[in-house]
Amino acid sequence: MDLRELRFRKRISQWELSRTSGVHQSRISLIENCFSTPTNDEKNKLAKALGLKPGEIEWEEKPSTH
């Protein structure tokens, strides 16, 4: 599952996830909408805040339209 789906299932807002993970809400939005790839540090922080390991989250990026 991707970050957005996992967050929805846990009923956590982007703001709440930002607060618990230390990753800015705007970054979470960019990651969820596949406009940005999270750094390894961000992956670790977000996964920990959701009670998961980074490998349990699908971190996909939209294919380039160029």
C-alpha cells in the first residue's frame, strides 16, 4: 500500500502525520501525489510514525510525461 492509503486506513491527517514524523505537511502532500520522491530519512520517519518499516510502504513516483 502507498502512503496515502495507509494514512487513510489509520485515520491520520497529513497534519497529524507531519506532527508525529517531523516531515513537513507540504512534503507529505508532494510524496502522496507522486510529485516528489522521499529521502531515506523521510521514509524512515514516516514509516515509524505509522508504526511500520519503510519497506512496508510503496514509494512510487509518477512516470515522467516528457
